[in-house]
Amino acid sequence: MIIKDEFLGRLRKIFDLNLYEAKVWTALLSRGTSTAGELSNISDVPRSRTYDILESLEKKGFIVMKLGKPIKFVALKPEEVVERVKRNLVVEAQEKSKRLEKLQGDEVLEELNTLFTNGVKFVEPSDLSGSLRGRQNMYNHLDMMFRSAEKTITLVTTAEGLTRKMETLMPALEKARKRGVVIRVAAPINSENMKVAKDFAKVAEVRSTNGLNARFVVADSEELMFMLLDDKSVHPSYDVAVWLSTPFFARALEQMFEVAWTGFTPLAKVKVK
């Protein structure tokens, strides 16, 4: 049985399989039911590994073992496999989430924090920086910045970015607001994102930038992130940002923002067609 490498690669990525698992699964799909020895010959997977691979596929919900002699394995409909994988992922995610929640107050987390605190003492301030690739990674880091903020959050984004951030970052902003953090949001306000802007206004002071096209965030006048590319011309997976922990630069950027902020239009005075 010849399966193109490109197809196997897609299966591995979609279903999170290794190469041998993908080969054995597709071999079994082509037969419907088969023994481990037959699948080894068809898939070109070493016989010594085939049983382990079949056991792994069974645990993941891809196949079913048929009792008898010799032991045979039965392929499930791909549609059923997709549903099983989805259910397993949800259960696995819930279990991992519960384990992580239990870490709060646990000695393991305290030990990790001690290692980090002691390690930071030896880090030069200029080293507290990094690049982030992919919009989801950027949002994850922004979420961390918002959750850590104690005094202020300044968020400047595009018209489209305002809508995206509403969907992903509002919970963190709501919690920051409850802690007493002062939040300011600046973005081009138009008829398409006016509703989103009003939702942001529940936790922040919102103003329209009147055409300014910029993307950056400053937290507590100490930490900042700025995006390097125009979100209209880059795929989310290739979006890039730079994160810096530098009070000097953060305060300088905020001082320049203060000048621009006075010229922005308060949300209540924005007129859209």
C-alpha cells in the first residue's frame, strides 16, 4: 500500500499522530480488519513496533481490538474517529486544567516561584525582552500582562484589532478593572466596531484615534509590547510582536501617548455613519 508522504503528514498534524501510527491506521482503514502481522507488512512498520502502535491507536479511539485467535483489529469510520478524538481532547484538557488549578498554593508552585525569583536577580534588565510569533502567542502574553497589571493599562490597536481583542482579552481586562487598574483604549472607531467599543467602555476609557494606525500595549509604565506588522497585511500565524520590560522606554512611550490622547475623540462624541 502506497500512501503519499504529504497525506501522511497532514494526518499526523490533524490527529496528532506519529509517523508509524499514521501508517498503521491508514493500512487498517484500507483493509477494514486485519492482524498485526498483516498490518506490519502492508504499512512497512517493523513488526516489533506494530503491537505498541495498535495499542496506542486503540487508546486514542482510532481502532477496536477484536477478541479471538489470531487477534484482529477493526477500523472505525473516520467520522466516528473525529468525534472520539474531539471528546478525548476535551476530557484531557479538563483534566489538565484541574491539575493546574490544584497547583495554586501547592509547594511545587512555591518552589518554581522561588527558582524564578532567584534567577531574575541575575538577569540584566536589557535581557528581559523577547519576540512573539503568531497572534495567539501574542494574545497569551497580553493576557499575562493584564493579569499582572496593578496600576495602569494603555492599549492602542487598529479597528479590526479592537474586535479581536474584545473576544480574547476582555475577561482579563474585567478582572484588572475590578482590581482598580486604570485602563485606556485607543483605536479607530467606525460603524463596524462601535458596539465593541461600547463594550470596552464598561471597563475602560475609550477614544477614537482619528486615523492613527498603531498597535502597542503598556502596563504599569514598566512593561510594553508593540506589534511590528500591519494586521491587515499579515496572516495571524505570521504576526510578530516584541515584548520589553523596561520602565525607561515604557514611560517615554506613555508620555508621547499622553500628548496624542488629548487629541483623540472620546467615544461619546464619535459620530459614525
